Amino acid sequence: MPPKIVGDARPNSFEFETDALIKASGFREYDARWWFGHPGSSVQPELNLIGVQALGMGLGTLIRRLGAGPDIVTGHDFRSYSLGIKLALVSGLMAAGARVKDIGLALSPMAYFAQFALDTPSVAMVTASHNENGWTGVKMGAARPLTFGPEEMGALKKIVLTGDFDLAGGGSYEFVSGFRQTYLDDLVGDKRIARKLKVVCACGNGTAGAFAPEALARIGCEVIPLDVELDHSFPRYNPNPEDMQMLHAIRDKVLEKGADVGLGFDGDGDRCGVVDNEGNEIFADKVGVMLARDISALHPGSTFVVDVKSTGLFNTDSVLRTNGAVTDYWKTGHSYIKRRVAELGAVAGFEKSGHFFFNPPIGRGYDDGLITAIAICQMLDRSPDSSMADLYRALPLTFGTPTMSPHCADEVKYGVVERVVADFQAMRRDGAIFAGQKIAALITVNGVRVVAEDGTWGLVRASSNKPELVVVVESPVSSERRRQMFEAVDAVLRRSPEVGAYNQTF
């Protein structure tokens, strides 16, 4: 008999040691995230190891029902509890008849690469990505290079919460030794740069510290390490290159060492943040425009996919237009953009969060922060007379914000966004003045992006992996218009008392 599935259980109790605790809200739009807890935490856990085992039973059941077969790759990120969670997941997978290939400590893109290198259709990567300590989760897929979307996550949630497992047995386990080197050898290949680049490599003491410095050194960079020692307490800051604290630390090291560029990686290595040689922290969507200019010069007529949080320059930049580039704005989320890149045969996809996806000849379609870092170094190599700051200055000036996330509980956040969308639709219908102008357009493919007549825009959507909303603002006109749009969007949000404080503003 499978374990009893419960949505609530108190730690240090009989129930916590005998029932499968797995909170329903942890099944997100395209992956799974739960608060697992850590020593000293007073927050109630949403998951226990028996719950992880049940998740493995459900995933093993689902991949067979999807026709992907029993073979699956697993790996885990560098957290104090990730190995134990992975082994609990593996036991559940094996109970459902899965044949598990375990690559050990890994980056998420290393697990995606293993699907190709080990000829294994499915993947389950245990990682909390950039979330703070105490969080855990699983990124999953059954059709390389794609990861699950809402349909697969909904099916998995139903199987697990109802205990609808096919416990066929007959599973197996194989540890794949030395796969780190296999991954790095493939990543670097024959890529070498002629330009002598001095590169700050920042890893926030996360998993990427075991991979990124070597990869950059092997292509010919002089590497200046910053917080590359593995330490799952994350003593300085959370490894999140979208967080201004990490970007400021990279900026300071770039200026101290006179580096050509600073590159920062998140906790599971699928994202890359950038600071130029003058210490400017370049938001990832602007880095995407720079890479799109470089790539479309090599491959005229390229198609790019970007998420709705990204700069409007992808549609208006004269260099991209001259190169015949076409851009498609799509839903935020690594699985959504990855799938859209595959559907359109786009050469690349860019997310403001720093997830970048490259199809052949650059990559295999999945997001890998190290491939992104190498592409940035190659871009600089192809522009020997320009610094990173020169390339940044060559972009049309816009005034953007970091990604700002006010707290909003998982149970209510989607309802709040629906009300915000309805408010904006009513304002546009009535011809109301918003942030000093009429609303020129509303993009509702993912939350709502409200666009003013002068091109200034603000976005509100629900976070797919945390109890938060996501707010981004950009103006092609001025910092004052950026501030005006932010205050107007925030005023709409404050109509909902469920919306809490921001994690950061500008």
C-alpha cells in the first residue's frame, strides 16, 4: 500500500514520520517547489521525505503513461538536504518501475544534457533553483529538451494527491560516475576565444562554483573567482543574479580588479547575470538584445522568443530590424519559453530572469547559464574594439526596473492578478487616464502588460514558483515616466489587501 497523502502534518509527531506530507500548492505551473525547512526554522514544512517518495511514485507513473518509458535521469543541487530528498525521490521512482540514472551533484542544465548524452527521455532534477535555503523542488521533463508545462504538472498533481500510482516494481538504480567531466567537455568543446578577457565568475557559494570557473578558464578567460566555494549556508547572499545584492557584489569585484565583464550564476546554474566593465548591472533582457544583435548578424532573419517581462527593444531596435530579426513575446517561465523556442524553431529565447535558451548550432534548446556565459564571451571576442560597456551604450536608452516581487500567498495570487487584469480592461474600455496617459495596449498572455501612449509599460503577473506577484516597469522616455508608471501600477495592486511588501524596488 502507498503512504497516506496529507496536506498538513506537524513536525516531531507520529503523523510526520508515517504519512506523506505534500502540500498541493507546491505543484506549480511548470515545476514543483515546497518549503522543506532547515534546522532553526519556525515555518511549518510543506513536504516531508515520505511526501518526496510519493512524488517519485507519481512521476514514475506519469512518465510511463506519457509513453516516455521507464528511464529517467536524476541529479541534485548543493543544499544540505538535497541529496536526502533525491534518494527519497529515487525510491519512489523505483517503486513505480523506473530505471534511474543518477548523475550526482549537478547543475540543472547538466541533467538536461544527460538526457541526450545518456539517451534517457526523462529527467528529475532536485533543486530549489534560486530560492532561499529551506526551499526544495524538482524540475521535470519527459520529452527532451522540454520540461513539464501546466498540463503535465496538473496530471502529476492529480496522480500524487489521489494516490493513483502504478507501482509496477522492477525498477533499477545506476550511479553514473564522472559525469561532471563529460558535461564540461561537451560544453567547452572546441570553443576558444582569442581576446584576453578578464572575467569575474560569481556563484554565490552555490552549485555553479564547481563548474563555471573551469568552463570559463578552458575557453581562454582569465577567471577572477567570487564566492565560488561551495557553502550551502549561502553566507553572503542568495545565489540569484536577478537580486541586486548579488549584482552589487559582482560590480564591486569588477571595478576592484579591472575586469572586462562580470558573470553571475544562480543556485542551479541555468541562469546568468551580467555586469559590464564599468560596473553597470545589465538586466538580462538588455543582455538578450545584445546577444540577439550578435547572433542575427551571423544568422540573418533569426527568430527570437522573449518573455513578457522583457524590454520593448526587441520590437523596436534598428539593428535587429536591419538584420531581419523577428521577435515573439511569450509567457514568462523557463518551460513556456523553452517550448515556444522549440515550436517556432527560434535560434534563441531570452527571459528577463536570465534563463536563455539556444537552439543548434549554439545549444540544444534548454537553458544553461554556462552556455550563456560562453556566448557572451564569444560576442566580446567578435567585437575586439568594443568593451561590454560600449556594446551596452550602443543600445537605445530605456529606463527599466529590476524584477520586483510583493508578497502574495499562493492560494490567492492568481485571483489577485485576475482582478488587476479586469481593472485595466475596464480602464481601457472607459478611455481612462492611467499614469498620465491613455492606455495604448494591454498584453494579457501572462498576467497583464499595460502600455501607455509613449511606450512606457508596466507588468503584473503571478510568480510561478513562490508566494509572490511579479512587477516590472520600463520607459523609453525618462526615469520620471518609469516612476510614474510604477506608482500607478502599485496603486492598482494596493486595492487588494492580500498584496504585501516588495522584496526590492528601484
